[in-house]
Amino acid sequence: MIRHVVTWKLASEDAAERGSQAAEVARRLNALDGVVPQLRAISAGANTIYPESNWDVTLVADFDSVDDLEQYQVHPAHEEVVAYARSVVASRVAVDFEI
């Protein structure tokens, strides 16, 4: 099984706006549950404390295989979320590991 972890720092300088955008990114990611068949589990959330130093939103998603992760990456519903995220994100980091 592959665990896919992604964290984003949003571009806005305004903490309230970043919080709102982070919540929207998380909402859109969590809405992929049951839509993208390759997803075994998904959890996304906006940062709730230390907004001045923490990153803004994180995703944890599990897949049976690397192939399933790659199919998720190109799924049209995921690509819609990516388009929104790219419009508000400054930086992205990711780690994929076996569990």
C-alpha cells in the first residue's frame, strides 16, 4: 500500500483568507472520497493553529499501488481540485511511502 502525503503553503498574505482557501482545498479533496475509485482512504484538513509558522493544508491518501496513485493523479475530478489548488498555492511538498 502507498501513502501519499501532500502539504501546501498558500500564497495569500492574509491569514483569514489563507484559512478560508485552505478549508476549500481540504473540502474539495475530501469530496473525492467515493468519486476516485483508486482511493482507499483520504483525509485532508486545513491548519488550525500557528498560522504564522505552519503550512496551510495537508492531504493524506492511501492507495493499493503506485499505479493506483498515478491513476488518481490524472482522474478528472482530481484534476479539477488541482486546478483550484494551483490558483491559491505558493509551495507544495509531497512524500509517498509504503505502509
